Amino acid sequence: MKDTNTLFQHGTLALLVPGLLTGTIKIADFLKHGDTGIGTGEGLDGELIILDGVAYQIDGDGNVNELGDDFTVPFGNMHFADYKPFKSVDNLDLAGMPEAVLGAKSLANAFFSIKLTGEFKTMKTRSVFKQSKPYPTLAECSDKQHVFDGENKKGTVLSYFSPQLFNGAAVGGFHSHFLADDKSQGGHILDFTGFTGKIELQVFSNLDQQLPIDNAEYMDHDFSKDDIEGAIEHAE
Amino acid sequence: MKDTNTLFQHGTLALLVPGLLTGTIKIADFLKHGDTGIGTGEGLDGELIILDGVAYQIDGDGNVNELGDDFTVPFGNMHFADYKPFKSVDNLDLAGMPEAVLGAKSLANAFFSIKLTGEFKTMKTRSVFKQSKPYPTLAECSDKQHVFDGENKKGTVLSYFSPQLFNGAAVGGFHSHFLADDKSQGGHILDFTGFTGKIELQVFSNLDQQLPIDNAEYMDHDFSKDDIEGAIEHAE
């Protein structure tokens, strides 16, 4: 039976900070934990969004590619979709999204996902080209990001919210990716304005946090020397 | 099939800090997630240790009681035991335990459990009487702890290690409870000296973090005002 109460997370945000970018789960195995998700590829090879069981990559050029089973992921979230209607909104900007959700319901201490479907007046996304070994740090990568600007885009925003207590393991607050219905744009969301459409909500009771314990680079790394919060603030 | 790769955690250490001490999982449900574990009762009603599927409470007087199915827990860890031999030690003190384990193997970035069985020259444990509503904070409770000193105690130390990244959600580092073979002593370990016996190890790939999302006090609480790290340092 599909467990719709659990958010699966492979890897942690913190391991991206020092550049531990080796893919440690294959898409085929990642998809065993859900049909809906976000993530990045090995070497930060693009931004991923998984909708209805199909895994898409938005690569450094902004192309939207369907991913094969053997593509690997260092960090990502996945769950089995069971969204409930939450609210309809008119002309919502990204800056107003937290208040639109958290102001309506006490959710700041839970893991949850929201899905926005409708039209966005402007949509600003980013992606990154695959990096080579020795991998750069997250801060170095985000300085090399490619930004894509869209107007009047119909599509889906898939967003995960993690309680601030878990910042570093997860992205504290909202972490949102986009895919246009016509596949003309996607990626990690930097900003959007003028969203009109519906917001759906799925609240999780459990986080299934998987760590890449068979990866020696991960197990041997000394995280105490990394400025995890600072790097995350810079990159997200 | 029993999943021996997953450490289950109900609640977070952080919710104890402001005194969110309502029991939000029954022992009967907690035991569905394993046969081995530690925790505390509603209102910090003693220190718990679960061995071979039996849940014991060390109450504020130091008595060891078997718990019924309806006893409730605000925070605890549980897993299905599948320990592997790790090392035999002679005359080990608690202060030397981290080096004895982490110095032998790269484990600081994983969740794992160790089980020490043998004899302890001295064993210092603590427990707390059940607190009443309005519940005190964790710092106030630990000032009221009862300390028990044992000598030449045969028994079991059950310890969970969580990566520092998860401090606040879990207890970063080691979190250890004790039960004497003859049930003459138990509780949360403050110190031990002169342990001679065997250490067994079980490493987890996954943390199944369950949050009490049906508890309104938890969901409505503003954790941003709590000094979580300071209170944990004081209490643990």
C-alpha cells in the first residue's frame, strides 16, 4: 500500500555544501518512494521535478528532459501524492506564499507539500550545468547558475516545506521547483509573480530520511568545518 | 518483514524544551516500530528502555516497572535489533566511549546504535518524577532529577548516536540509557566507569522521524523563541 503520510528524503542539503555531489540513489530506486518529488542530479546536473511518476530534468540550458532509470541523485524528496484542496488564489506572488499558507493553518512544525497549478504572470527559475570532479562547493555552483525568465506561464509549482528545526538536513521553509505544462520552462524557483489558480496541500506525519551510508566520501567528511547555514542562505 | 535499517523516532528533542510533554504515542503503537529503544513518558514520567520487546520505565524513585500498552510517550527512539559484534573492551569509561567507537570507524555522519553488555564498576543514572500541567520546561525538570549511583553493576547500556546535523530533532551525539540485569538500577546515563564487556553495533541507513501533527499544542507552538541548543546542553 502506498504510504501517503511519509515524505522520503535521500541525502541532506548539508552534503551539497562542501560539494559531495556524487549521485547515491538511482531514479528507479528513488521512484519506489513516490510519484511526486524534486531533486538534483549527480554533480548538480540540473534541477529535477517528478510529477505523476515521470522524472524530468531541467538541464543547464533550460531543456526539459525525461530521465532514465540509471540517472543518479545526491539529494531529493519524493512522496506519493494525495493532495487535498486548500485554497484558490488570485494574483499571488512568491513573497506572499508563506503567509497565504502558514497564515491560514498552523503548519510550521510539520513537513508538508503544496502544489500550485494555474498561470503565472512571471516565473524566474534557475538550473546548473553538471559539474566535474573535483566538485565545487554549493556556493561556487550557485554563482554559476543559469536563470530563465518566463511570462504568462501555465504550469505546476511543486513545493516542500520543512520545519526550521530541520534546516540543514532539509531546506528549512519552502523549497519549490516549477514545470511549465508545455515543458518550455522549469527549474528551481527564484521568484514568481501574479499566480492565479489553486493550491493543494498534503501534510506528512513522517519524514523518512535516508543517508548515503555506503558512500565513503560522505561517511568520512567532517561537516563541522562547513558553514552550512551560511552556504544555504546564499544558495537558496 | 522487520526493517532493521531504519531508526524510528517519535517526537523531537526540541519539543521537550518548552515543556510539550503530552504523550502522543502509546507504547503499543511505539512497539510496532521495533523491539529495542529508549524514551520518556508523558510529563517526563521516568526514563524508558525497551529490550527484547519489553518496555521498562525507571521511575523517579528508581523503581523499574514494566509498562502497559496505554502508557504514552512524547519522545523516543525504537528499532528492530540486528546488532553485529563490534569490539570487546576492558575498563572503558563513558568519557572514552566516543573515541572507542568513532575512532574505530567513520560513523559520525550516520544514525547508529551501540549496545554495551557486561559489568560497570560505577554507574550514575538519573530519572525524573512525572510532572503536572502546566508542564515545566526541560531545564526546570532536569534541575529536579533524581540521581542513582551503582557499583559493580551488570547490565545493558543502550545508546543511540545521531549526526550533529540533527541535533535538536534528535540528541546530537550519543544518548544512552541503562538497565541492570537484576533491575536494581536504570535510567538516563550521566556517567559510568570501568566497563568491561562487549560493544555491539547496528548502523541505520534511514531515520523515520514521526511528528505529533495531531497534537494542537505542538502544531501551534512557536519554537523560534526557545533556546533549544542551550537547554539541551544543560539537560543532556
